[in-house]
Amino acid sequence: MSAKDKVKLNSEIQTINDLPNELVVIPIVNSPIFPGMIAPIILSEDKYTSELDEMVTQVGYVALNLVKFKEGQDYVVGDEPEETHHDAVEEYEMEAFDDVADLTSKDIYKVGVYCKVVKKLKLPDGSVNLLVHGLKRYKISKFLEESPLLVVKADVFEEILEADEELDAYTRSVINQVKKLSEINPYFNEEMKLAMLNSPSPGSLADLVAFALSLDVPEAQDFLETLVVKKRFAKLLVYLKREKDVADIQKKITDEVNDKVNKYQREYFLREQLKVIRSELGMDEDEKSKEIKKFKEQIEEINMSEEAKISALEELERLESIPDSSPEYNITRTFLTWMVTLPWDKKTEDNADIKEAQKVLEKDHYGLEKAKERILEFLAVRQLKPEYDGTILCLAGPPGVGKTSLGQSIANALGRKFYRFSLGGMRDEAEIKGHRRTYVGAMPGKLLQALKRVEVNNPVIMLDEIDKLGRSYQGDPGSALLEVLDPEQNKSFLDNYLDVPFDLSKVLFIATANYVGEIPDALLDRMELIELSGYTVEEKLSIASKWVIPKQLKKHGLTTKDFSLSVKTLKTLISDYAREAGVRRMEQYVAKLCRYAALKKVTMKSKKKFSPEPKLLETILGPKVFQSEVAQKPLNPGIVTGLAWTAYGGEILFVETLPIKGKGFKLTGQMGDVMNESANLAYSYVQSLLQNELAAVPETKAKKKVTKKPVAQVKKAEASVDFLANHEVHLHLPAGATPKDGPSAGITMALALYSLAKNKKVRGNVAMTGELSLTGKVLPVGGIKEKVLAAKRAGINEIILPQANAKDLQEVPERHRKGMKFYPVEHFSDVLSIALRR
């Protein structure tokens, strides 16, 4: 705008007295201009109709009203305005609504700005630029036309100004706030300050600042409708305070970003300068270059697989391009460290001397011949075929029999390194197969961690408590072990962290378990099962004297001159306190006796050797834990000694029966479903057997002479049949708190019922095991070795077992079978002839 136009415009503003009260409304969607402001409006060719052009030309004035926002409708707001005043036109364009024809009187606010059209300019693209000057606030009093143009009757407002000290204070506060904003907000520049100082009135000052703040539509409309200047200033101060807070936050964020960028840039330039300085002075390379060079040398030296080498070199190339201050640098560096520290080609040489290996095994453990024999077989095959690998053993047996320590002894015998980790309670398969590198703190699984620690690829790795694996939403570790324990698959074991195959076939895996039934079938199928039975009293005596007592003496700072246990005392300790299948409890009690001896030695200053008698054990160790079960000999009718297998070894089991008035059959003693069925089967079979015995007695005729013998037989047979028919029989298995199940007590329960019905005593030195069929056949059962050892511990010397289990007696060492008689039977009649024999 020229200086001449400005003078003309000012003169028009000063001489305006009367304004046309009918004019056209141009709806706008962004922040409006306020009175005293000058701004252009761009109208496209289709918006600037001939009717609008005619109205603008005739009247020379237009009204600008904001469009109300409708729910679900988006309006495009134009560029944010820059500050201006009535004597300057800035680069700000108000955006007219897209389709004026669609608007009604309800779609626009009634309060707007009455404007004079200063200039009309047609642009090359056909659109029209209207330069308008805001004059006054106005309100639509009536809509005269709605189509094709919005023509209204306008009532012009005058602002309400009360000049006093409060208004002056408001004015100064606004000016101060704008000065503070000018330091951080580019809109409030020097030109803005100058325009504020030259404002003709306080109301114009408030409108100018509000225009510069670019208020949203509802706030701008509310400010436009505020006629009292003081209230306008009060609202303005709230907007300025909000703008200042937002500007402060923006500045803080910008400063933080700049600081980080400047820090990285500064570090980068300093490192580059340091490289140049080192190069000029002929000094060594920097730490990153050294590390990369070392990684490269290690990758080339290590005889890793081709796939692993390619992966390592790719990551090394990536490491070179990552700044060492980046988090990605440490992630990649950790991966490469794992790649170069794993024993891809390092191994230990196996001990080729089988005799020496046998000595090591015998030195550390008593018994366990089957496990020792299997290790010696492995060594023998390795001598014939050095590349023989893929052996996976599973040692199953009760607690305390030496499964875990046997693994260490096997490693010593082979001359290999040993690593053990427990699987008990493990629920996450990532513990086996590792975490993917996308996770924070990711690392390989336990197997690769074990290999890194032992630094060889052919150690003995013990998977302890494999029967106690857990399962959760995080996965099934048992399924993850299928690949590990399969010799055909573990040659190319894929850990999620490395994501390259690693050969585990050279590792000797030894798993341990207490109860084989808890191991998944697919997992058990991949392992060679070696069952370890419990120890007899004789074996425990030997173990105590050779291993347990010397170990505890050394642990407690004692010598053989300070403490000893006689054979008699040890036998009492084992039978009354440590009757479990293993020796762990026995070791605990020996340790307690050693502590008692140490206390006496220190407090009494006595040099006398402490060697307690059996009767003193109850004073030191407390009451007896176990009572002798075989003390019930001779047994009463209806009571029979059976044999049972548990996860802790073999046990003897008494079956007790008792007649009660009434009819029926009652079972107690925490029996499982299988044992309940077996008891009912035994009851039915005994009833049938007694009825058959009655039918087999010779019939007597009245006319013939009858001897006393057949008559007596008939009476006894009838009494036996009537006994079960006229009595309710209660069958109980003692230790009622202990759950029991399985079919192996079938012949024991049948014999107890038969003994009760016949009122015959069963020999007390006989124990038995076997499943009974409905036809009287004795079927095979499991756990023969453990049951034989339990009988020997209890002092029983005669055992009845199924004929099909006779072959299992070969697994029982000769020293355990010595002094015992075994009666393999096929039918229950054989059981009767042996157990009731006098």
C-alpha cells in the first residue's frame, strides 16, 4: 500500500459517522481480524460470484463472521497470523468457508467484525483478493437473505471504556507480559512492540495483542463478544500467561534436544580430531579401532562354522559404523563377545585308561554298578571310535542315593569338565534356548552359558531334577529340551540369541530324576534310563565308615581321636533314624553327632574320645523316627505284610482287615483309584474262592454212613462263606496320611481277606507283591529291586513275587539276595500254600 493510500485510509477512519446497516456476510473459518486490523481475504473463482461482486461494488463494506464448529466436522485453519495494525497490511490471509451456499443462519456466530473493502484485486488464477479493514464490532439483528448470499441487518457496537487507574494497571501488565514473550516468541518482535506503543486506544491495544496470539475459534469469538475493555484485558492476561507457559516448555524441549545433539556432535568431532592427532604423531589406534581389530582377528582364528563366521563378520561390519556412544554399540559388542568366547573348537581329551576311570568311580561311590558299567562302556567305545558322541543318560532313583555327585565322578573319570544346573521349577523356555536380541538384557540360554564357563565343547553337563520341570504361559522348557537331548538334532542346536547353529553332540548330558513318571514321554524316549536303587543297611554301614564320617570329621574340625561310631551304634542310627533309601538323612544325623562332640570338646576341655552308645542316641537326636514294622510277628489273622514302591525307594506295607457287624466292604488308608479297584477285585475273588472250596467238599447222604472228616470240612467251608456274607469287612492300609496307589498289593489284600475268613495266621517273615487278576493269576509289577531292598532293611527273609518278575532278581546284587528266599508264583493258590505253611 502506498503512502498516499495510507493517508486516504486514515482520513476515512476519522470521518466515519454512519455505516450501511445492510451488508453481505463472508463466513471465515480461522481466527478473525479485530477492529483496527487490515488483512486480505482470498476468494476462489467459484466463491466470488457475480452477486457478491455486485454487492461489494455497490456497498463497499462486508461483514466477517466466524463459522460455528459442528461435531464430527473438520475445518482447515489457515496460516497463523502475523501481527499488524490499522496502518499496515501483513502477510496474513483469512480463509473463507468452502461452500457459502450450504450455510444457514444457524451456522455462523451473530457477533462479527464490520469491515470496509479497501482494495479488490483479481489474481491470474481467477481468484480475487479482497483487502479489508476492520472497523467495528457488530451483531446481526436480522437475516435478510440466505441464498445466494448471506445478507444481514447489522447493529454496530461501541466498546465500553472506563478510563481509571485499574485500566492503566491492566494496560501496563499486558505490555510487560508481551515484553517477556518477545524474548522467546518470534511473533512478538520489535514491530509488534512499536505497533502497541502507537495504539490509539486501550481497546485497540487489546485487540492487537489478541490478534497476534492466534486464539482458537471459541476463544476468539468470546474475545470478540467482550465489549468492556477491562474484561477484555483480564481475559488477555490469561491467554498471555498460557502462551508464556507453553513457550517456556517449548524452549526447554528445544534446549534439551540441542544439548544432546551438540554433545554427540562435540564428541564426534573430538574423536575425529583425536584420530588425526594420533595418526600424525604415529600413536596407537583408539579403543574402538583396537577392539574391532581384535574381534576380526579372533573371528579369523576360531574354527567356527561358515554360517557363524558370516554372521559374526556382518555384525562386526555393522559395529564399525555405529558410534560407540550409541546403545546399539554395546548390544552388538556383547553379541560379538559371545561369538568369540564360545568354545567352537576347544575340547578336552578323554581319559583313555579304563582301569584308572574305574578306580575313580569306585573311590567316590559305593555300589551303583549299573551306572558305573555304562560309563566304562562309553569309554571303551570311545577308544574304538573316537568320534562317538551323543550319549544322554538319565539317573533315576530316590533322593540321597548319589545321583548328583555321581555326575561329578563321571566327569572326573572321563577327564572332562563338569557343569550342573537345576531344572526344578524352570518355567521359561528362554532359559534353555535364550532370548532374542530384540529384548533388553537378552542373553543366550543356560546351555551356551555353561559352555562359555567351562571353555570346552565336550563337558559333562548335568540336568538336575528333570522330572520337576514347570510349564507356564512363557513356554514349555520340556519341549525346548527335546532338541537338546536328541543326538540327531543337537548337532545344529539353534539358540535364539546367537541365531546360528552350535554343535552340542560332543556334550555328555546326564539328567537326574526322582520319579520317572513325571518326565514327558517324548523326553524320556531320548534318554538312556539307569535306575538307582536305595541302599541296604550293610551298604549304608560301608558308606558311613568310608565316606560320611571322614567327611563330617574334616568339616567339623575333629579327628578319629575325638569322635567315632561303633557298628552297633551306626546300625541303630540307620534303623531308627535314617531308614530312607538314600544316605542324606544319615549324613545329617552324623553331622549332628559331630557338633555334639565338638561342643563337649570345647566346653569340657576333655581329651576323651566321644563314642556314643546306641542308648545315648535318643538323648542327642531325640525320639526314634522309625519303629520296627516287623515287630508284629507273629501276625494275627487278617494281617499280611506287603511290599510297595515309592519315589523315595521301597517300603514294606501292612494290610489290615477287621470284621464288623453288618454287610459290605469298607476301604481306608488314602487309596488311589487303581488300588481301590484292586481291593474290590480281591474281595470278589476271595468270595468266589471260598464258594468253590465249599462246592468241592464231598456231598453226604442221609442213608449212608458218614465219617466225621467230611462233615467238619463242610462246616468250616460254610463258616468261611458265611463269615464274609454276614460281616462288613474293613480293609485298611496304615500311614493313612500317605497317598497310595497301584495294583501291586492285589495278592496281599486277597491273602488278608482269605486269612480273615479262614481265621488263619500268615507267617510274619513273609512279604509279597503282585497284581491279582479276576481269575486268580498273579501278574507282574515294577520296582522289584527296591522292594527286595526294603524287605531286607525290615528283616524279612522270604518274598513272594510274580513268576514274570523272576528275571528282575538279576538286577539285585548277590550281596543283597544273600540269606533271602524268593518264591515266584503264577496263581493265587501258590500264594496260599507258601504264606499259610507252618
